[in-house]
Amino acid sequence: MRYYVQRVALAILLLLAVSMLTFGALNILGDPLFNILGPVAGDVNNPDSIKMIALAKKEFSLDRSLPVRYFIWLSDFVRGDFGVTFSSTGQPPVSGVISERLPRTISLVFLAQMFAVLVSIPWAIIAAARAGKISDRISTINAFFLVAMPNFAIAVILKFVFSLKLGWTPITYMADDPLRSRLFQLLLPALTIGLPVAAVYQRLLRTDLITTLQQDFILLARTKGLSKTRILFVHALRPSLFSFITVVGLNTGALIGGSIVAETVFRIPGIGSTLVESIFRNDFPVVLAIVMIVASAFVVINLLVDFAYTLIDPRVRR
Amino acid sequence: MSNTSVTAAPEDIVVPKKLGFGFWLCVIWVGLMAFIAIFASVLPLKSPTANFLNSAQGRPPYAPSWSHWFGTDKDARDVFSRSMYGARISLTVGFTAITAGFLIGGTLGVISGYYKGWIDRISSFGFIVLLSFPSLVLAILLTSLIDRNLLTVSLVLGLLSIAPVGRLARAATLQYADREFVLAARQIGATNRRIIIKEILPNVAIPMSSLALLGMAVAVVAEGGLAFLGFSVQKGITWGGLIQLGSDASKTLQNAPWIAFFPILMLFLTVLSLNFAGDRLRTFFDVKETTL
């Protein structure tokens, strides 16, 4: 029990540190006033604009000190109110922007993970079964190539081949389209994120599989006369999945970050592309909310993976 | 758990105890890129910013030809020489970033692994905080708030490598901190500083050095990603920026794919070389994968 409490406390502490750093950096290094009022914010000699600046400061509570503003923001944030966007009207609220766009990013990451897992498992099994042979070498080289390809380059290549030359997939994402065609539009971005990840998973699972295949119980299964396919898929795969599942789990948070590029290239209005736009517009509350959501996802998934460990191996709790 | 599974090398795969032809090929490529990056302005390259308008060919972009090996972009600028000049910022940022990351992260990691106690707790917590941000998100966040030049972008990417490098250095130091030769050195009255520099550092440096190449590959990719999204060095040519320029408008990408694809090729070959050479060095020095 003590272990669980400690882990949760550490996670909360982490998120507090992340939020303080982000909040502080955004407020100290950037100038939110300029974004709300435009050029008026710099015009400090004109009495009219001084009045407007004072009003805006009050409205967005910029007249308070930094720690006070942080606590106001924090108490709102934990209650699900992410504040108002920094624009002249303050509309739409940040929560609205997030709830509209987050599902797209989540489905994109989910598709990418599904693709990576479904591809990497059979790929690793085939490679491990022929470990050291020429086909395994070729697959290792392929994996190397995929890992060395930055995801923005993959995005550009996929867009060129499948959208522009072959015309198989649409270029832009339409939020009003029916679900089926929207899923179809998510195909290339999901591939962009999923392809290099699949190569990473394959390399990991292949190593673990090869180790498992050296064990005595595999030899026993073989002498029992079981088919090679059955040994590979049933007997060897399951004990080899331990670190694979860990890495897949831990990667989910990182993939949300990876979707920034895919969403930007394929023009999908998810939280990744929104983060980039909001940074260019100095829309701090949106940036802060997205950073916090991504970091929370990251920390919570880490926590869940750790807890899953304790179920598999109680020694972890110490 | 994974410790035992990864370190037990399968018997039927013989890891050759030599670096091999591929390794040297990669080293040559990276060396060539570094040479071009340093001497770009002395080499007989076309100007990367001049417009080579040619009325006989109509409106640019021009396809690759003898006079322009990689073609030109839509301002009739030579893509070949731009790709060569692009190596400058990409490699400089990659190199500076990983150097900074190793200096800061390595020092922190070795110190916290050696002294343990509260220093270790604080720096370990700092590492976890840094790792709680997805790296691209943190990089975008920081570069958006600063004046982006060669040094600041390098330092931001260096900051990102502090946590992974630091954790690795800490783990490697922990392995040696209680070994007999360290205890012996302490018995004969060596100071902590001397022990760290003379006893610990040489042992930790070997596995770390093979990871410097892998880290540099990551930094080069990260710089490319930042430039692609518009968050890298403001003035100057980078591979990521060139790729962004060639692919931003679907029309450009469709009609003049060479503008984006040649920089992609350069970036890909460089990252591949760094990865491959780093991986080879790692197997050569037999560094356990789990310490990564």
C-alpha cells in the first residue's frame, strides 16, 4: 500500500513541477498583454490605451503577482476550467477548444499504436524464427532505415506518394465528414507516427523472442512434435511480451508529442497542431492546457505501467 | 526482468569483434558532411541565396540538370548548394547540443551516482521532471519563448539530452562507485574529486562515448523537426527548413518534389550513418542495452 501512495504522490509532485515550470516560463518570457490588445499594449503614453491596458489586466487577472495567478490557474485547472483564450473576446474557452480537438489526437495515436503493434508482432516473429539468416538481416536493415527516417520526412514522402501521385487519400481533414471517411483521412498521419515506432517495437520483441527460443521448454515443445508456427505464436510469444508491453505503454505519451508533426503536415485540427498555432499566436492558456494534458497523460501512463508491474511481479513493491 | 533477457546474447548470432566496412562507410559520410559544413563557403559551391533565373527554361522551379544537380526551388535558388549549406546549422546544432548535454547531464549523473543521498534525490527528480515533458513539446515551448539563434537552439536541445544522458551516467557510476578499486583508492586517502576523475570517469566514459553518436543523431533529427515546424534558427538554411519549404504547399511538392526530397536524402543518410556507427560502437564496447 505504501508503495502505491508513494508513487501517486510522486506523480502529483511531478505534475505540479511541470505546471509551475511551464506557467513560469510562459509568463516571464512572453508578453500576454500584446496578444490580447495588439499594438495598444505597447502604447503607454496614450491615456486611452492605459485605460484599456488596466481593464485587460483586470479581466485576465494579469495585475496579480505571479504566484497568485498560478494558484488561481491551478485551482481552476483541477476543476476542469482551463481559462479563457488570450484574444480580444476571450472566446472560445480553452476547455471547448480542447474537448473539440483532443479526441482527434487520441484516435490518431490509437490508430498509430494499433498499426505499430499489429505490424511489429508478426514481423518480429518471422525475423526471430530466421534469426541470423539473410531474411532477418534484410529486415534488420529495413528497421534501421525506418528508425533513421525523421517523422516529418516520412510524412512528406507519404503525402507525396499516396495523396498527390496516387490520389488514394484526401489531402485535408474535414471535421464534418462521416466517421468512416474521417478515419480514412487519419490513415496517412497514423502511418507517419506508426512506421518508425513499429520498427522500434520489432527490434525489441525480436531480441526477446530469440532469447525465449533458447529456453528448455521450447526444446520440449519441439520434441513433442508441435508445429513451428504453434511454438512461435503460442509458446514463445507470450513470455517474450513483457518488455514489449512496457515500451508500448510508455510510448503512448511520447506519441502524443509525435502527432504534432503528423497533424501539421496533414492539416488535422488536433491538439498537436493547435499547440503550434497557439504558440505562434502567444495564446498561453491554450499552450499551458495542452502541455499539461500531454504531460499528465505521460505521467499517468507511467504510473499505470508501474502498477501493472506489481501485479506481474510483486517484488517490485519491495 | 528485461535485464537478463537482453544481456544473454543468443548463441547463433555471432557478434563480430570488429567495426566492419559499414561502420567506416558511415564515418566517412559523417566526416564528409562535417567537412562540407565547415568549408562550405570556401568550396566551389554556387551561392545558396542567389537566383539563377534562366529565361530559356521559363519559370522556376527548374528540374535537376547538369547546371543544377538537385534542381532549383521556386526562387531559382540552387537546391544542391542549399543542401550543402544546410549541413552547417544541422550538424553544428546537433554537435553543440549533445556536447552541452554530456557536459551538464554527465557531470550531474556522475556526481549523483557517486555521492548518492540528497544530491542524488534532487537531480533524479529533476531528470524525471524533464522526462515528463514529451521532448518535442518541451523543445517547441522553449524555442518559442527565446530569441532563436545557433547557440540558444543548441542549448535547448542540449537541455533535452540532460535527463537521458544524466540517468545513464548515474547508472554507470553506481556500478563502479562501490567496487574494490574505488574503495582501495579511498583507503589510501584519495580525495573524492580524484576518485571521480581518475577512477570513475575512465570507466564511465567508454559506454557513454558510444552513445554520443546516437545522441547526436537524435539532436539532428530534433533540430530538423523544429526547423520543419518553424522553431529553429531564424536566419540561415537548415535541412528541416528546406524540407518545409519544399512541402508546405501541396502544389510545390507535387510539381517539384526535388526541393524537399534531396534535403530529406541528406538528412536521412546523415542520421542513418550516426545511428549505425553509434550502434556498431555500442556492440563493439559491449554496452548493455538496458542501461539506455
